[in-house]
Amino acid sequence: MDLKSKDALRSALSGFEPVNEQEEKDRELLLEALDEKDVFTRENRARHFTASSWIVNRTRDKVLMIYHNIYNSWSWTGGHADGETDLMNVALREAKEETGVKHIRPLSAAPFSVEILTVDGHVKRGEYVPSHLHLNVTYLMEADETDNLFSKPDENSGVKWFTLDDALKACSEPWMVSRIYSKLNEKLKNGGMVL
């Protein structure tokens, strides 16, 4: 485990300015969890770190989403840290793997959002995964809208650009729409702040 990037994550989370009560309370728990055993791996079956991307086009009027096979919904990209403490690198890697985009870059090294996400028990690759929490850090990324897109069949069955409003309509997870994706769109429209 890279202690330098773990310290950088602690610093980034400490410096993150929550825009609402959800971010404030979730950030506290993320900071507390940093020193837990195996919290950057799936060996911690109760909760572990993940990273996601809110991927926008250059004009910031579209978002790139995947159709997630487990959730049966259009969603952001992201994945497990799997031992890596540089969560921006995790988010970037997952975005490329899940969408096929080659030209993508973080718009800031700082987290765009933080959230704790519940994951219901499910079967993955023939094995049952118990219900658990994802300690998630989200990064704002920009991708080239002209890049070829392709899905990652073991995880998603579609990749598509949506307008910001249509992204909310496409998602079939009410809590993600009302608490997370709407907040990300508001932050995007207001330069990082939710009014």
C-alpha cells in the first residue's frame, strides 16, 4: 500500500469542502475509515473504498454513462480501489475500461464529491457478494465526445452520452438521481457549488 498516496487522500478529504449535509457526514466517515484494516481492498467485506467519475464533454452539457449490469440502470463509471490508494487513478482507469474512451482527463486533482453508497447483496462471476458499503470518492473528468465507445460486457451493456437532464431521466435508481447525480449536475452548473 502506497502510504504517500494514502496521506494525499487524507489531505484531499480533509480539505474537501462539503456543499451539503450528506457530503459533510459522509466525509467524516471516510476520514475515520482510512486507518481500518483492508479498507482499500474487498477483503474488508463490510466497507471499502471505491472511486467514480462524472464524465463530461468539453462544453459541459453532456455526461457519459454506462448501463450497469448489476444495477440494471444507467450510471456513472467507477470501481473498487483493490489495494490502490490513489483514487483518482482508480477513477481514471475505470472510466477508460468501462467506456472505451482514450482521451479523458481529470479536471481537478481534488475530489468533486464524496458519498457512502449501499450495495445490496448480489452474485458476481458466479459468487455471492454480501451487502456492504462503498466509501466513494468522485472525480470530475472531461472526455472527447468523438472517441469511439464500447462497453465492458462483464460489467456493463451500454455506453452513451446524455444531456445533463436526460442523464437523470435515464437512471432508474431514485436515490442516486435525487441525492447524487442531481447534486453533481448542480455542482457542475455552479462551478463546484450546490446553491
